[in-house]
Amino acid sequence: MSAEADEHEPNNDRASATQIKPGTEVSAQLILPYVSLTDQQIQDVYKVQLAAGEHTFQMTAVPSDLFPAIQVSDSAATVLSTHNHGSNRGAKFSFKFTADEAGVYYFSIDSWVDLSLVYSGTEADSYLEPYKFQID
């Protein structure tokens, strides 16, 4: 099995969220943690300082076996947008959301996991390829 090639780890909850900049593409991996009891949760969390107004979250690369789902919340942990995802595994997608005021916003990236791939013994594309996104 390949090691996770993700310089943003650990970033599996709001407390350890990785600070990112708007307009900058982020490259990371979601690895299903099933090797030991000390593995982290699969989700990745990012935080970004945004101006008030409309913004776009865009998945620019998605491994063929990954079905990412994105949740947006504000600094008070109020969920602003949830269940944002592509039409199928590996699909690139984008969505718009509104920041009511300038401040820090959190983006949780999780995946709907199909465990049949894990049980098959085949190394998943998501173990070899990163997902990429950008917030504008």
C-alpha cells in the first residue's frame, strides 16, 4: 500500500484544519484509514479567510474511485452548505456559496466510500492520485 502523499495532514477535524488561500489550487489525498487503530478519520478539513459575497468551490481533479462530498461551515460551526458532490465517482464539479460576512470558513472534504474496492485487494486510484480543488 502507498503512503499518503499529503503535506496537509493531519487535518481531519476543525481543530487541525489546514489554512489555505483563496485562488490557490490545493492538492491532497483521502486515504481510507483501515491499517491500525491509530489511523485518522478519512475527512480532510481546510480553513480559508474569505470576503463577504459569493464564492465558488471547484474540484479540479478527482481520482476515478473517489466520490468527494463537501460541507461548508462558518467560524461558529454553522453549516452553510452540505451534500455538494459530483454526479458520480471521479467527476469534477463546482458549486457556489455565499459568505454573509468576511471571516474564516471551513471546508470538510469527505468521500462516499465503496468498500468493495478495499476488499478486492486492488490498490485504489485515490491511493495513487491526489484530488485537487480551488476556492475563488
